[in-house]
Amino acid sequence: MTITLNLPTKLEKKLTAKAAEWGLSAPEVVLRILEDGLNDISDESGPKTGAELVAYLQREGIIGAKSDIKDAQAYARKRRRRASSRKTEE
């Protein structure tokens, strides 16, 4: 199957850089990315190890989403205190 894509300039630059990094052509990189993505979609079992789970959460932007938080436990305690001290409206 042949597919023609019009890539935005920013995406084209990323693709070209990744191809150079991997030592592959741009079409080969696209094929690998598609294969990986389709395998992820069809694999319903999810991460099998803690390392796979962490990698997944980082890819999805869940881990590291608030990089300005230095002490996560202290931040969570502060948020809980603020939430529990709110008065409910009657």
C-alpha cells in the first residue's frame, strides 16, 4: 500500500532527525513507528512490568507532568489540607 502524507514542517524535521539518529531512511522510521503504534493498540494486556508501566506513564505525560513540584509528598499533603479545610455550602 502506498500512502502520501503532507507533513507539517516541524514534524518533518523531527522525522528527519530521528532517521539520522537511527541510521535509517525516513520511510523506514515511519514504518517502525507505525508498527510500534499498531502493536500498542492491539496489545490489550497492558504493561507487564513496573518499568513498562513507568515508561507508558511517561509517554502519556502522566509522570513528569508537573515538573515544578520538587517534593511530591509535601505537595500532596498541602493539597489534602487545603481540600479538607474548605467549607461546604449549605
